[in-house]
Amino acid sequence: MKAKLELWVGLKVIDLVTQTAWMTFTEKLNYEGILRGLRRYSYFGIEVEGEEFEGTVEEIDRAIQLDSAFTNQNKHFYRLLAAGTDALAGQDGRHGDDLSLSVLLASDSSSLSSRGTLAIERDYPAAGRGERNGRLFSFDCLIRPSLRDRELPYMERLNGRLDGAKVTDIVAGEVWRITVEGADIEEAANIVDGMVVTRSRREGLLMNPHYQRYEVIASKELS
């Protein structure tokens, strides 16, 4: 049996890296009034083989909890999802009847606040919402190394802790969730691309194209 999983890891507290990026975008790069939300996650796309689905997922979950390269239980929350689950929809992490279509496992879900969910960010930076002149769009931008050899050590770490299952491929990077105001989704996507890719000291911030790449893995218009 083969399965594709996604591991999303976020901080339980305010992310100072995100705060710094927010201030740089709004105070130095002229995105004040355009940037409406910003959040950062560690992301792992995991392809795994095992005898049966639920047991394989639980084995991956145990390995993740034991290895601080993926999660630190003192400062992180995480969601382990079936690939293709809409993280932008803010699933709640409970087991469903069909594990392949629901969020699979959640760490410490009973104690998580709204800051500990995958839902569109409502708490920080709330001041950035304000009165809007256009439509709001949110994009999940996966930034990862250009070279695969920087991702493969994570596969080796997981396989070193697994018994019956085996990870056959992995994607590792950061997802920046960027919410912007735009006339339509095409304009919003162009704005986000200009924010993500560093092209000069005054253009872009999050990705260095010399050794990184990025793709939009989800997008959504907000009501």
C-alpha cells in the first residue's frame, strides 16, 4: 500500500520571523494596505509504503514525535494530513470515518488556540485587515531547496525510526501563507510572486532564486 501524506508544523507562539517579514513588507517594500495576512509553516510531503493505511500513518506519527528535526512538542503544533486535504479550509485534526479524506492526526489538539490551527490566520496581524478596497486572496507558497540532496536526509531520519513502513520520497521546505488584496486572483498571484522571489534589495523577500524554488500549492478567495 502506498500513501502520500503532508506534515504541517507551526509555532504555538507568535513567530518572530513572520513578524519581521510583515514589517519589512509593509514598512520597506510598499505592501502596506495590500498585505493582509502572513503565516509560516514547516512542510513535509511524505510518500510512504506500508502494509495498511492506518497503521502506516500511526507509525509515521510516532517517528515524527520522536525526532526534533520535525517537531518539538514544547513549541510546535502539527497536522498530519492526507495529501490533497485542503489545509486552507482549516480542518480540525480529528479522525474521520474515511482517513484518506480527512485530517489524520493532530498533536495536542485539545489545548490548541486559534493560533494553533491551519485556518486562515485571524489573530495576527489583525491590524492588517482593516477596511478593504478589493477582494482578498490567500496563497500557500511552498519554498524548498533547488537541490534534492538537502531534502533527502529527512527521509533517512524517518526510515531510521520506522519498522514496517518505508518512506520512498520526501519534499521538505517552508510554506508561507500570504493573504493579499487584489482585483482578481490573477492580480493577487502576481503580487504574491513579487513578494516571494527576491530579485533586488527592493523587490521580493522570502526566496533566493539562486538556491531555492517555490510553487503555489493552494489558493483561495476569502469571503
